[in-house]
Amino acid sequence: MSKRAYFGTDGIRGQANRFPMTAEVALRVGMAAGKLFMSKDDRRHLVVIGKDTRLSGYMIEPALVAGFTSVGMDVRLFGPLPTPGVAMMTRSLRADLGVMISASHNAFSDNGIKLFGPDGYKLSDAQELEIEALMDQGLQENLASPSALGRVQRIDDCQARYVEIAKATFPRRLSLSGMRIVIDCANGAAYKVAPEALYELGAEVIRIGVTPDGFNINDEVGSTSPAAMQKLVKEYRADIGIALDGDADRLVICDEKGQVVDGDQIMALMAADWAQRDKLRGGGVVATVMSNLGLERFLKARKLTLERTPVGDRSVMARMREGGFNLGGEQSGHIILSDFSTTGDGLLAALQVLAVLKESDKPMSALARQFEPVPQKLENVRFASGKPLENAEVIAVMADAEQRLNGCGRILVRASGTEPLIRIMAEGDDEKLVSQVVKEIAGAVKKAAVTA
């Protein structure tokens, strides 16, 4: 595959007003993507654009609009809307392209651009490379004539439409009446829609992270900082806490005691329930190489499979489509429900958990721990240059570690796709051995990184 200049593992991302997250790059993305997705017929072509609540969205959005309109594409602006909402609305409005301006769980100082095709799925690597090629050449060619410039319109009801779509995924036979729910929206894209959907389904809703100011997205709130949610759950004696991230494509949950429930446990809960109801397709679940071995054993005991993919919800979705699965996700809380959505959706995943909770007539603490996680140890080693994973000593230490774990655990050593880091993970039944092998591999990597 060609080396990428702009796109990373999930769109284009970086510090706002620094390459590649500049107004100029956004303008080029709009022009290039617009040209690529405009077919040769003479109909009007449409792109829809949503964003989260970061200050820099006000810089990136108009630059994208200028790019798209300059090549003749009409633009519909949604304002703050979750990433999965943009994917849904791309299909619903029969747009040629969807764009989400967000850096997900990152701090306000970062931003990003994610692109969706007309089918609502994230673009393929090949399509992103085509856009990159167009961004660096010939942007002044084939611009629209003055009379053919794109038109721009703001869509005011997109949030209400997403709320209705979300509510429709909750079983009609059930209501959230009598439930007290803490919802933490991370001062991000779901700050209006998530509390509204829960309230309209009957819940008593306690809101946090719903006062965005451009700077406070993911700031000590949201799925990466669940302490605020946990505190409120205990303070208000809520039945459950739900924390979304900045663009609401992932979540973490806590039970009524304030204990956090990660993506692996959420997938286990839903897989067991759906399998029992004959709703689970594909014979199992798709997750990444980071998911806990305990999840794999839990599913195996129920004659279900766990299919592993590289890290990233795009890889999970690709395998789900390929194998006909309808449940997949990541330990971090990206949960993909392909019956309802084309990408991770924190609110939809929360509603499915709430459905199981309501049907069970048990407290969340009785459902939160579906399996006992196998001890897992993670360590990141930063390096300046070279290829430490090709070092003979590192390879030998890794082989020795695998032999010592001998079927009762596993190791995963990989280079980060976004930073100069080697990520080392080991898990197994013997916690002491797991810690030891991670320490040894990290030591070998550090030594190789110095001498690389």
C-alpha cells in the first residue's frame, strides 16, 4: 500500500491549525473528495457535514464547504451530531458523501475529518488514497462554473431525526419508565440527542457533560474519564451510568454501585442475550486483537466464536460485513450493531444494554460481569527511529514468552499506527508470568530502539 500523507487509521486527525488539520487541508479534502464522488451525470450532487463541539470546528467546516461548493457539490450542514448520526443521515438523504468533523475522544485542541460513502460506511483505504492523490495535484482543473457552484443549507431537524431513529431500535414492548439513568455526553456531539432519547423512552435522566463551550469536550468527562459518571450514579442512586465520548461512537457503562463495565463485557452481555433470542447472526462476535481472552472463553462455552481483527472499528465492520455478523466492537467501547448502524454507536449500544437490563429484572451489577477477565498487562515503548520489531533479540524474547505462556495466554506486540510507539500486551491465567514477559519484551524493545 502507498504511504499516506494525510489519512491515518480513522480519517485525518491532528492538532487544530497545525498540519494536517489546517483550513487549507480541509479545503483540499473538500475539492478532492467532491471530484471523486461526483458522477458524470448532470444531477445535483450532495454532501452532508456534521461535527462535534470543538472550537476548531468553526474553522474546518467552512473550509470544507468552500472546497465542496467550488467543484459544484451542494452541502447540507447538521451542526453537532454524533458520528453514527452523520453516517445514518448520509444514507437517509441519499447523499453522495458524508463528513464528520471530530477527533473523537481526544482533547479540544485536536480535530479530525472522517468520510463516509453513500452507503454510510467509512471509506476504504483505496478511496482515501485516491483522495490524497487528487489533493496534491490538479485542484484548479474542472472547477464549477459561476452558475454551477454548490448551494449550502443548514438542516435544523437532523438531531430530532436521529433521536427518532435511535428510539426505534429499542424494543417496542419495553419502556424505561421507573429507571434513573446518569448520561455523560462528554460535552460533545450527543449533548442534546442522548438525554432526549432516554427521556422520551420514559427514563428519569441525570445529565452531565451537556454544556459544551468549545474547550471542554472530553475534559474530565466522557468515556475516557468515567469518574464523574460513577460519582453521580452513587450520589443519585441511579440504576445505571452511561458515558459517551466526544463524537458518541463509543461508550462505557457503570452499574448502580459505580463499577465500570468495558466494551468486552457489554459485547458478552449482548451476545448471550441475542443468542438466546435467536437474534445473533454469524455464530459469534467480531472483536479486535485487544479483546480479553476471557471474552473468547465465555463465547466458546456457549458454542459461539470470537473473530479477531486488527485494531480499529473499520476493521471490525469489514469482517462483520464479510461474515454476516451483526455484533462486533472493541474493548474501548466501540460497539457496532449492524442491524441498526454502519459504524460504532454509543447511544444505540446503551439502549440495547438497557433492554437486557429491563427484561432481566435484575440490578446492573448482576449483569455487569459476564466473565472473569484474564489478567492483562499493557506497556508502550516510545522509539525515535528504526524498526525494533525486526531486531533478532526482540524476536527471540517474544518467541520465548509465547512458549512460556504455552496455550494459557497470549502476547501481542505491534507498532502504533499513529505514534512512534511499540505497544506490548500480554494476558494469561498467571498474572505474575504475564507481568514478567511484558517487562522482558519491553526491555528488549528499549534496547533495540536505542541501538536501531
